[in-house]
Amino acid sequence: IATPAGKDSVYASPLKQFPKNISKAEQERLSREILQAIDQNVRPAYQKLGTFIEKDYLPHGRQHEGIWSLPNGDELYRFYVENNTTTSESPENIHQLGLKEVARIEAEMLKIAKAQGFNDLKSFQQSLKTNPAVFAKSREEILEIYRGYIAQMQPELPKLFGLLPKNKVEVLPVEQYREKEAAGAEYHQGTPD
């Protein structure tokens, strides 16, 4: 991030295309000022941060990652597993269950892939990334697909959960002003009341 300098900096990319209503003279002035700020402020700040991380922070940090590297880390990890899964299963058992589930799901996916004429899961998954027939054609089609998933799921919820929220799940489009930068999907919890 601290290199390269000037117009080759990642921070200079907005200078490559100005809005049409900004005059040439104003573009040149803005470019000069922005490039100066990049070289005199932004890059030195990142270089200083890099030096701090390398010389001060990392040498004093933990030698091993993971919660188990902390004092009583194994117990703390088991506590978090139990707290987040609401079971008393050991982390090892949960991990093994996860591996079995992945294998079961991949076996089902392979059946679907073979029914579609693919020999393996990898080629099937690659086709899903490149086949235009599987992509939604519009914003509204994407919303309708997800609303359909919810409509299928809603009647099954009472079979799986005792107490259901009063609020229904809604699928709404990301606001147009945010859609280029926003995540593909997000969830916002309803209010407690």
C-alpha cells in the first residue's frame, strides 16, 4: 500500500476518470493536490505503520495464533463452543460431525452433477460460475428467487423451532446508492419488541 508512489498509487485511481462536469483546470489542480497528499501524507503514514508493526508490535505479540494459545485457552475454546452451539458436545465431536456433513452434502451434489452430465463436482461447480443460464437476469429476479426460498422455508419452521419471532423475514434490495460496494447479502435483526 505504501508503494508505488504518485499516480501509480492505488489511492490515485480516482484521478484516472473525473466526472464530466469538472473542468480540465480543476482536474489538474485536484490531481496535483491529491498526488501531493498521497506522497506526503498517506504513503509515509503507511510506511510508519509498517515499521511499527514489524519492529514493535510483532516482536511483542503471541507466538501462536488461536484461542488455545492463551492461558486456559482449551477451556475457553470449549466454553465458546458450548455457548455458541448450545450442546455439550466436545469440539472434536462437532468437528467430526461437520466433516461427515460436508461429505454427505458433497455426495448429494455429485449426484446432481452426474444427473446434469458432469463427471465430477469440480467441473460442475466451474460450470455454475460461467453458465449464463444460471444467473438472474435482473434485480427483481434475484429478489423473487430469495422470496421463493423464504416461502418454501416458512411452513417448515414450526417443525424445527418451538417459539418463532413475530416479525416475518423480508427480502429487500440493497439501496442503489450502496449496491456497488455492499456485500452480496446482509441480515438485519428485528427489534426485540
